[in-house]
Amino acid sequence: MTVLASGSKGNSTVVASSRTRVLVDAGLSCRELLRRMAVAGEDPAGLDAILITHEHLDHVAGLAVLARRLRIPVFFTEPTHRAWVRMLTPKTTMSYAKWLDRLQREKEDRAAAIAIESADELAADNRRDASGALRSEDPNAPLELPIEAEPCDADGATMPAAKADPSFLPAVEYFRAGTNFAIGDIGITPFTIPHDAADPCGFVFEAEGIRMALATDLGYMPPNVKQAIAGSDVLLLESNHDLEMLRDGPYPWSVKQRVLSRVGHLSNAATAEFLARDYDGGAAYIVLGHLSESNNVPELARISAEEAIGGRMSLLGNRVLLAAQSEPLAPICL
Ligand SMILES: [Zn+2]
Ligand SMILES: [Zn+2]
């Protein structure tokens, strides 16, 4: 497991066996995700698929661009896919005359697109930046994707369908929470998490006798999550905020209420309670993730978790690591 980024400004994690590699979430710009993979020693060309936990921007910001560029399938639940497509479709209200006008324009655009398709390959070469790399979207404006000017493939060929549809993906696969499936030799069990998105999920990955679980973005620890993540060798768990820092911090009251709610985020205290009461003690690594930059301090999260694990800490197991927002965590290899 390699956590490329974790937090409210972007989440992405590589989970790999010796034969299969999947990316869980793509919440940074395509360019930044590729940069972080390079830093962490992960080859993007080796990725087999992208899995999405839920449609919040910090989990999908670079998704369409990255998937098109790598030409790999994206796995969603159906409601999450639908919510994501809706998010990318501009909300417009227009008169009938305007609508007719738009249809006509789209018809002309399609005809023009066919005519210039061969010219595209040439143009793609001009879109390389100074370093010779292909440009992706501005990391500071992840949703305003300049789709029409954007190469989707390292070879410089464009996908014409992406011009008409910002949510166009090379392939979409659906999974359901509670139903196992496999990508290559990695067995995957998605489970429902309580969070304010269309159909949010956590995942358990299993390959070569190793189990890794990923559960962030959840308002509390319900029994189904405790059960799903039991027996994991690596546990990526949310430790979002310190309750006092959140209470006294800069967020408006409504946002504080949302974070604290049953469909918000796990506090250090809630994570500690799980670790003290329900955790089986068997993980080699516990990775704390999705830490709030405004309402938490990494050392507070760490101390809280380590105290909760208490006597079960050993030199061999239960190492507590902190996943960061700004840089990848060193790969965890078992
Ligand atoms: Zn999130
Ligand atoms: Zn979320």
C-alpha cells in the first residue's frame, strides 16, 4: 500500500499485489497524481484500474483525466457513478430557442470534430510543456477541466468522445457494497460507510494471504465496518479531527455540525475508542489518514491511537503511521 495523499484536499492510494495494481480514489489533479507516483516509485503504466470510494471532490478531482490518459477502467457503485456524472454536467436552464440553437451547434461541432480528428494528433504535440510532459489540468482548479484542449494519452492521441462529455471514461465497471469481486489476483470486498455521499464505500483488499483495509470518510464506526476490517494486516483508518480543536476552530457552525454528524468524519477520540474496544490487535501497520489541517495535529492523532492500542503495541506489529496531505507516505510492503 502506498498512500499518495490523504486529507480534505485530496486522497489517493495505490494497493498492489505482485501481479495487480489498483488506485483507490484520484482526488488530486492528474498531473499531481503522476508526480506523486513518480516520487513514490509507482509506475502509472502498471495500474490496472481505479476504484472510487465516493464522489466528493477530494476523492475524484483528477479521475476523468487520469483514467482517460492511462486508458484503464474505473470501478464505482452505480449511485456513485451517477452522482459523479451529475457533478460534471453543468447545470443550465435554457429557453427552447437556446436549446435548439445548442443542438445545432453540437451537430456542427461533431462534424467539425470528425474533420479535424487527424489534425488532433499533430496539435497534441504542441501541448507538451517545457519538460516534454503532456499537460493535465490545473491542480488549483480541478473541476474546470479544459477538456477540449487536453491530451488524454501519453502518445498524444486524443479521445474524441471526451470533448463532448467531461465524464467520458475508457470503461466503467459497477460493484455493490457487500459483494466481493476481483481485479486480477486482488480480491476486493466493498463495505458501506456512513458518510454524506450517494453510496460511499470502504474496501478490504486480499491477495497472497495479506489483507489491507481502507476506511476513511465515516461519521462513526458501525458494526458492519468493524466486522469488515477485522483481521487486517494493514489498516488505513480515518482520524480526522481533535474534538476540542474542531469545537474552538475556524469552521462555521454548520460545517462543524456536518463534520461531527453521523455522516461526517471520525474524530481522534472515535478512532481511539475503536482501537481500544473493538480492534483485534493483529495489524502490522495502522495508518491514520484524512487528518484535518485546521482541526488536528498529527502528533495528537498519533498519541491518541497509540494510547488506545496500549499494551498491544509491540516492536513487530501495530506500528502507527501518519498519512499526509502534501506528500506520499513511504510504501508499506508485506
Ligand atoms: Zn474525503
Ligand atoms: Zn467525503
